[in-house]
Amino acid sequence: MNPESQYVTPSDAESTVTARLAVPAGVLAAVAGAFAYVGTVNPYQPGHYPVCPLYRLTGIYCPGCGGLRSAHSFIHGDFLAALQDNALAVVGYLGFAVLWTVWVVRAVRGRPVRIELGRGQLWLLGTLSLVFTVVRNLPLGGWLHP
């Protein structure tokens, strides 16, 4: 083995970091593209997007109902409207931003990204989604209707 092959040159290090950032950059590009589309094609105007099948069949708001309107309002800086359209989605946007930032920092440092949710955490997320769905469909949760 050549002793010089053990050393990493600066260009090798840069290409390694670039390779590690390729997937997070791709994910960000996809999410930014989706947000750009929703920011351009107004979901407040009927006919641009399909109606939620659960809402159409039952009149019940699912956890995702109002998510497109929430994203549109969020993109345009109307955070109160975004919260009213779907507060759970806004929490999701912020959670994605935090997780994506952690992903990038760990990728730059060459550390693996492992987000392992235990049973308790998954139950908590499911319970929060269920409670959000139930409350937004009760008369007292009318302020959570999209």
C-alpha cells in the first residue's frame, strides 16, 4: 500500500462533502419546488386541487385538510392564516426545517443521520394527530377548521 494514498487531499475532502450533501440538497430542491408550485397556484381558488376524499364523503376534516392553503399562506408570510388553515402542517414545516438542518450539519461533519423514533414517540405523534383531528371537528375546535 502506498503511504501517500492514506492522505486525503483538499479536493478529495471537498468532493466527499459534496457527495454527502447531494441527497439533502435534492430533498430540499423537491420540497422547495412543491412549495413554489403551491405558492404560485392558489389553493384558495376552487378547481386547482382535488377536494379531500374524506371531507367530500363524510364532511370530516382529516389532519391534512387545509394543508395546501396553509402552505400557500406560509409562503406568502401570512402565518396566522397558515396556522388557522392547518396548525399541524405549520408544526410539520418547522419540524422539517429543524431536521433538515441537523441532517446537513451531520453530513458536513461526516456523521451518520439516524432519526430513530421509539414506540412511545410514534404513539405520541399518532395521538397528537388524532387529538388534532377530533378537536378540529368539534364545535369548540371551529377555529381549527380550514
